[in-house]
Amino acid sequence: MVDARPWFAEFACAGTSAVMAIICTNPVDVVKTRMQVQGQLGQGKVMYRGVFSGLHQIWMAEGLRGLQRGIGASCLWQFSNVSVRFGVYGAAKQYAQLDSSASPVLRYFSSLGIAAVSGALAAFASNPFFILKSRFQAASMPNSALHGSSTSGRPPSVVSAFLAIGKADGLAGYYRGISAFAPRVIVASAVQLSTYDTVKQQLMSRFVLSDGVFTHLSASLITGVAVVGTMQPFDFAATRLVSTPTAAEAGAQATFSGPLDVIRKSIQAEGVLSVYKGVSANYARFGPYCVLVFLFLEQLRAAEIRLRKWRYAQIAQR
């Protein structure tokens, strides 16, 4: 017998696993962000042609600091986003008793709906930090909101950048791009959580696999492909929108008025495929990230269970 799992356990395990994963994959996320904003509306030169060349160029020009640009903001973004997504999803799934459903189809679509709702809540919680991480990662790009923002040539601290947003645009500034970021997170959450659960269960039942690392790795890789394919246009629009200055920050008309304006202007200036700029870097980041999140999460869940068992044993001996 063991104590009931506390409500916050999944929030803590998921948020921690996401932070651990982004520390490993942040360099590729930096490349992804810069590939999406480079050559914006046909202006400026294209510096990064691919994932590996981008990593090499940033390393040569900026060193490790450049590859881990915005890591503080990224960790805040990941913890706030993933803890809410997984925490709300896990609690709702348990309440709805989806695991006891006899129909895999019903289980999948029910999971899809719950994951979408959890994604919407996560988007609201993490949007301010997504703005910060996007701006820090694109800080060296000429059209970035942080480009040349300090006399030293270095981007400001996370705290000062956060406060500057509120000073320029008020509370609304922290939710700039939410109309693009929310669909991005909802789609990613719905596809990621429901697909991972379904694929893992199918692998275990059809191929008689154990609930171990190999199963988690296989389910994660398949899930990564599904997520990137569906969320790329939303990710592109959100990244471009929040990385450019607002009208208040620029002292002039903003480059984009909203996510649809981003897509419209980008397609007019750069072609239809512009919305898939950085898609290779997106999967190169999200594929390993997705694997690491679920691997870390499964291990943290197991460790948490062992901790609760140990705690129960200590209490029983008293």
C-alpha cells in the first residue's frame, strides 16, 4: 500500500522534465527561431541554411553563450507550459477514467479533447515567457525587439526585459501573439499527449513490449513527427510576431498586426513555403526534446512512486 499521489506531483514532474529537456535542446531551438525570422519579408540576408550549419555559425560567432541564448527564459517557458499541460491533462484523464474505457478510438478522441483544453490553459500561463525566449534567441538578428537594446551590445537580463514589456504595452504586452501561440500550444498539446498515450498502449499490446525505455523512446519519436507537422505554421507565425517590436516599443507602426498578418505578408514577400521556414530545425529540436521529456518524465514518475513507498514504510514502522 502507498499514499495517494498528491495533485501537484504531475505538475512538478512534468515541469522538471521539460526544463531538463530544453537545457539539452536549446541550441537547436535558437537555430530554429533564427531560421524563422531571417530574411523576414524579403529583407536582410539569409544566414542560416540548415541546422548543422546554423549551430556551427553561432558557435563560431557567439560561442556557447550564443548556443544557449535565452536559456533562462526558455526554462521559465517550459516549466510554466509543460507543468500545466501535463498536470491538467493527467488530473482530467484520471477524473474521466479514460484508462478504463474499452474503446481505443473513444479513448484517443477523449484524450485529444482533454489535451486541447490543457493546452489552452498552458498557453495562457506561458505566453509571457514564450515572448521572452523568442526575443532573446533572436537578439542578434537586425529585426529583433532586443537588437541593440543595451549600450553594451548584450541583451538585457530576463527580469529587465520582462519589466520592459509591461512598461511599453502594459498587461496586454505579455499576451501579444496569444492568438497564434494558443493554437500552437493547443495543437501541440492535443497531438502530443493523446498520440503518445495511444502509440505507447498500441506498442505494448500489439508487440507485447514492456513499459520501459525502448517503448517510451519509440512512442516519443512517432509523436514528434505528428506534433511538428501540425504546429509548424502556428509556431512560425507566433515566433515572428513576438520577436519583432510592438508599435509602442518601436515608436512607429509595428511590422505585424497579428498572426494572420504575419502569414499574409510572409507569403506575399517570400512565397507559400515561407511558413515552413525552420521546419527541419523544428523537428531536430522537438524530436529529441519530445523523447527527453517523456523519458525524464517516466523516470521522475517512477522515482516519485518509490519515494512515496519509502515514506509510507517509514510511517508504518512508527
